[in-house]
Amino acid sequence: MTSGALDRKDRARAFVPDLIPEPQDVDRTGPLDARELRDLDRIHAARDHHQAARWMRGKALEAAFRRCLFRGDDGSRTRQQYLDDEWDGISESAAYLEIREWRLAAAISQAGERPAPDSHVRALVEIAEKHGCDETALRYEELRNYAREHQHRVTAKVVTTLATYLSTGEMPTPQLDTLFVPRQLPSQTAADGAEEPFQNFGMAEGEGEDSSSGMEAERLRVNSALDAAVRQLDSLIDRLSALDGVAPHDVPAAEKAVRRIKAAGRWLGSKVTVPEDSVIDAEVVDD
């Protein structure tokens, strides 16, 4: 950090929109000079302010709902009518999603150098509800510190895998290096317009197969990969539920996505074998 530069948490508090540099083409090379460093610092301040404002929205929504401030001057306005009037028409389900997540987002902002992306908060919110926001934020910060030291990227998938580990017991400490296993995809041999194979959510070829060494670790990775897939599907369902009744903008693309999701079940069925005596409940899905 250069001399006089703001800490990231301070940037969010000191943010002034007019200080964002005007977008314009500049042909420069070499190290940044003092003015460019200042401009870059202001750009990052805008980024951090936006992310901090996300959890503030959730807190504001919860205050409006729990204090019944949504009811309006005549006392008859419903929550949804209030959201239509004052929150750009977001649905109640979308509002409650922000309410559910804001405490963890705030804890992460306080624990680390910068706020977390929405997808990261969403992946960890169930862990926070079970073990507390402060403890979950600490584990997330440990992950980010490890990634920074080892030059890894903290993606939403990595955070989802972390959540899977943390959900297996009383907040065990995962081996952080195992969370950054590169994602592999099955070979795509389907013809154009045919059903495509589905991504395997980080499960490398051969995982789940019996081997003489590391069998238990491989089995854990299978469960972690499947849990990650379920969380992503749950997130997709939540997002689509908030848009209930809205037709897709690109119908062919939507149909292709549905075919891909269906292909996922068939592909997973060929990769993961569940013993018959361990099946407790099942759901039949017609193609």
C-alpha cells in the first residue's frame, strides 16, 4: 500500500461518487505514477462502497419489515406493495434473501480487508446460521489469506466446497489446499443441438472409484462435489423462484440450459453409484 492510501474498509466509508475518474482512453505504459495510484485507489473505493452497500440494503429491508414501516400513510400497504413503490419492485423472496445474508456480509466486511462477493456470502449463510457469523467470517478470512499467500483464486465454487467441509461437524478445520482442486469437465462430444454433458463440479475423473490409497479422502471428495452441485442448483431455484412467471429473454438458450441440466442427472448417474440399501428416498424425474 502506498503512503497515504486508504485502507479498504476506510475507502468504503470515505467514498464520494464525484471522485471516480472519468472513463477515457489513455495510452500509458510502465509503473503507475502518483496520480494514477490515487485514481486507482478511488476506483477501488467505489468497488468497496458498492459491496458494503449490499449488506446495508439487507439491514434496511429487515428494519422496514420488522418495524412494520412498510404499511404506509394509511396503514394498508402490504410488504410487496412497499417493495414495488420503494425498492424497484423486487419480490418478497428476493428481499428476504438479502435479509438472511446481511449479517454474515457485515461480519466478513469487519473481519477482512474487503467485503465478500454475494455468491460467497450465499454459499456460507447456512454455516453462519448454525455456528455464528463471526466464526464463519473468520474461516472465510483464513481461506482468503491462504489463497493470497499461495496465489490461488477464491471462486464461488471454492467457497461452496469450504461450506461443505464446515457443515460436516463442529466447525472442523479443513485442509485448505484441498479446496483449490482444479475443476474438470467431461469431454463434450455431443453434436450441436444435442444434449451436452454436464460439468462435474470439481470431481476429477476416477474420484469415487475404489483405490488402495486415499479411498476415504476420495469418498469425501465425491460427497463434497455432490453437495456443491446441490447448493448450486438450490441457488438457481431460488433465483428462478424470484422471477416466477417471467418468460426467458432467449428461449432457445433457456431450452438448451434445461437439456444440460437433464443431462447432468444422467451423467452423474453414470459416475456415482449409490448402493441400493442406502437409498432412503428417491424422486422420479421424467425427461
